[in-house]
Amino acid sequence: MEKSVSARRRRIFRWLRIFVGVGLLAALIFIVDVNAIASSLGRTRPEWLGLSAALIVAATLLGACNLYLLLDRKADVRIGSFLRIYWVGWATNLFMPGQVGDIAGISALLRSYGIPLHVSISRSLVDKVLSVVAIACMGALGIWLHVRSSSLENIFADLRFAAMPAVVMGLVVVLVVVLLLARILWRNSGRIGTFARHMVRDIWLTASLHPRRIAANLALSVVKMALTGLAYWCAFSALGYYDASPIAVILLAAASSLVAYIPISFNGLGTVELAGVALFGSLGIPPQTVVAAYLLLRAIVLVLACTPLALGLAVAPAKSA
């Protein structure tokens, strides 16, 4: 009885997230003006759009290598096989609330390679936390500098002051994860508690025995976010807006992407666009350009993530026949 009630609640919350995301995006499009957004999309320059897609692919490949650096320390999985698994996880994440769908998908697929579930989840969690720390620091840096000086071109002149909120934001992310794990361990003494203890042990071993891999992962996470931010800048350029500084767009793109980690809609649908209008609007980018750019980027990501999977499913029956 309790299981059926719990399953019913999960279905209800799933549909609520869908309605919230679609509703927010539809309301934003209506408020900004459908005709203005359509006009912006009609002026899209394909060469800039292609460059944006190439940057997204580069950032995704870098993310796969970054996770592989932590996850497969004994070379149990070849990098080519892992890339396919990572791509499936990336596609899965597009249809999951928050930003944890990829962890579930990747961990499930890695079990066929003999990698225990607690190992893949714990190391994927470390990678996710390091990514969030990097994004949070870059986002806090961008917001602080913009609020303080209204100019992100002179980023290094005020770096001492700007670094403080960025470091605080990163420490807050780590503290929240530690508290969540501690809560799981405290409240569960059965199988869940045992699984969580195995995860905590693997996280500790990863952090203590492989500090260079941790540092490399964090540095590559910054590079990955920079490539993603440049993809945003190329999307704005594709719509005819060239005045924004690439550094400003990179940092504010990091700030807006943090909203996607709030599990109130699927992959931040609606909430990320709303944050983007507020943040990029402070750079003088018109709202219709911001919304149009986000719609283009979502379409690019959806095509890049799902096309290989669709082709694989189409080819698989032919091979088996």
C-alpha cells in the first residue's frame, strides 16, 4: 500500500515539474512577445549556429574525459565505450528533474562492465560536485563583478574582492553535499545506510589518494564551462548581437545554469530561460534575443544528444537480423 502511494506521489510530482517548466517557458515567451522572438529566430546566421554546436560537442567530450578521469582508474572500460555510455547519460539527463539523470543512467550501464553501483555513483557524484563548485564560483564571480563595477571587461583588476563570494559559494555547495550524505547515514541503518557508507568510503579514498585527479577534474570543469559559455556567445552572435563581452557571457551563463540544478522542472525548462533574461538583460541583450538563443541552444543540445541514440536504435535491429 505504501509503495503504491509513494509511486503515485512520484508520478504527480513528475507531471507537476513538466507543467511548471512548460508553463514558465510559455508565459515567458508570451510576455516577451512571440512575434519578436520569431523575428530574432528568422535572422539566425547558420555559421555562428554551427560554431555553437561544435563548442557544445567539445564541452560534452571534455565532460566525458573529465568523468572518466575519476571513474575508471583501473581501465576497466575503454574510453570509446565509456563515451557511448556518457552520451546515453547526457541524453537521459535532458528528461530528468534537476541534474542527476546522467548519474543514474551512467551508473546503470557501467554495471555490465563489473563496476559496482556504489563506486560509479560515488565517483560520478564527486565529478558532479566539482562541476557545481566550478560553475558556482564562476557564476558568483560574474554576478559580483557586474554588480560591483557594472563592467566585466576589467575582471582581473578587482579579482581579490570578486574571489571571496566565489569561494564562499563553492564551500556552500560542498557543505550541502556533506550534510545530505550525513543525513542519509544517520537516518538509515539498513541496506540504504550500508550503501551510503560504501559511497562515503569511496569518496574519501578518491579525494585522499588521488588529489591530482581531483584538481585536474576541477580545472577541466572550468574549461568545460568556458566552452559552454562561448556556445552561448555564439548563439547571441547567430542572432545578430555581437556587443557583449565573451568573458561576461561565460560568467553569466554559469550563473544562469545553476538554476537547472533546482529540481522544480525538467532540466531547468523555463527557470533557466527566466534567469537568462534577467542576467543577460543586464548586459543590454534584448529579452527576445535571450529567449531565442536559449530555444536554439535547447534544440541543438536535443539534436546532438538524441540523434546518435536514435541512429543506434535504428541500426541495432538490422544488425541482429
